[in-house]
Amino acid sequence: MGHVLTEGLTAAFASFSNMTGSLTPGKRFDAVIWDDDLMSVDEDEMLDVRVKATIVDGQLAWGRIKA
């Protein structure tokens, strides 16, 4: 399917803490689906990792996700 990286909650979004923090119905979910694992790929190959899809507020905003 791909790899998802959802880290990076910043202070700008801290005021929405009642809408973020866990994958629970009714909460917002933003993610980027990558074609490789950014946490384990070699540093010199990181720029070769491509975005497969983006999800904004729980809805597919760009790309495709295969089940």
C-alpha cells in the first residue's frame, strides 16, 4: 500500500487538540502516503522517494491508494 508519515503536529495546530491526536471517528486526519519508508531508506536515496497520495481531513486529496 505504501508508507504513511503523520508526524509533525506544530504549535499552530495545538489549538485543535480536541480534533487531533488519535484515529477516532469525528477527528481530523491528514497524511502523506509514500512509496517507501522514509524512516528506513538510506539518506542518499531519500530524494528518490515519491508521494503516492495525500489525505486531508480524512479524504483523498491527491493520488491513488490501492486496497
